[in-house]
Amino acid sequence: MRSKLLVLLVAAGAFLAVLGAGIAPVGALSCAPHPDGSPAAIASGTENLSTEDEFFDRYDYAVIGTVTEMRTVGVGEPDYGATTVSIDVVAVLGGGTADPTIDISSPDPGWLTGYPYETGNAYFIPVQAEGPAGQPNFSFLCDPIAEVDVGIATELRQLASDAGIPFSTPDGDTSPAPARVDETDDAAIAAPDTGSLSGMTVPATLALAGTAAVLVWAIARWRRVRPAAASS
């Protein structure tokens, strides 16, 4: 009798485990780490991804922005778990222009293959314009997603400008970042050229020439007067 009861309990536990898995998948997909998939490396074109692809061979662009809302399809729907992540956009790295907001498609809200975004946090999100099942603006757990401060957009804009990678903001600004000015160049611009006559003004040049002429005349006169003084 006890053995039958034990079998029933085990069977019931297995059934509940299966049912629970169907209701709310748990666990996480194991992703190979990217040797260097940081936002700075991607913006400068020096990334090293685990897939051995170049970033823009695999992704269409990356979004920098803050999560404002997450919507997940419920139980009983054909695409159960599919999650839409709404983003307030700060900037877009790569092709296209930046809209004020964008909806990112994720497989789930962090149960298995979707990234566990949190409302109110800012992220750097690599995006495929179309996912494997036709999802618009697709994001996947194993992508080089990073939680960031939105202020990073200034640094990424400069790096992208140096690397020749497009960068845009919702206000329509697609211009490259101002070129860096080397400190030695600043010093050369600020200091007048005192090493040649080309850096002098016309009055200063004339004054120098006059001074030189007087000096030559004084030396010549001194040489004429000195022998006479010596002979006396």
C-alpha cells in the first residue's frame, strides 16, 4: 500500500512540474561570452563577438534608451511569452534614423531566451530589423546587450564619428561629433609665431629692420673710432 502511495506522489509531482513548466518557463539559455562586445568597442568598430561576425554583418543597428513598458502575451495565445519592450530612444548607432520611441521584440521577458529588461533602466540594445520568425526590431538574450547610463551616448557618438559609423538622435541630428583638437595644436594657435618674420606684423617688421640698421651703423663707427683712439 505504501509503495503504491509513493508511486502516486511521484507521478503527481512530475505532473505538476510539467504543468508548471508550461505555465511559466524557467531557466536561462547559456550564451557564449563575447570577448569584447562592449558598447564602446562596437561604436569604435573594434568589437570581438563570440559569433566571430562583425557587428553590422549581424545586426542592423543598436538602440540606446530607457525601458518604459513591457507587454507579454499570456497563456493560451499562439505566441505565448512573446514580449514587446517599449524604449524611449536617446540615440541610434548604425543605419536609419532615431525615432523618439521604439518597440523591441523579445522572445519572452527573461524566462528562457529573452533578455530580462527592467522598466526604468537604460540599455544598449543590438537590433535585427527582422527576427527569425519575422518579428520587427528583434532582440535576443545572447546579443551583446548592456545596461548603461544614457550619458554614454555622448562618448559613443564621438567613437562612432571617429570610426565613420552613422549615429543619430531623435532630434534629427545625424551630424558627426566635433573633431577632437590636439592640445599641441591649441597651443600653437594660441601662441604667436615668434620664430620667423612671417609671424610678425608689418610695423613690427619695420621696427626690427630699423633697429638692425642703427646697430650696424654703430658697430661700423666704433670700429673706425677705436684704431684712432688706440694710436693716440
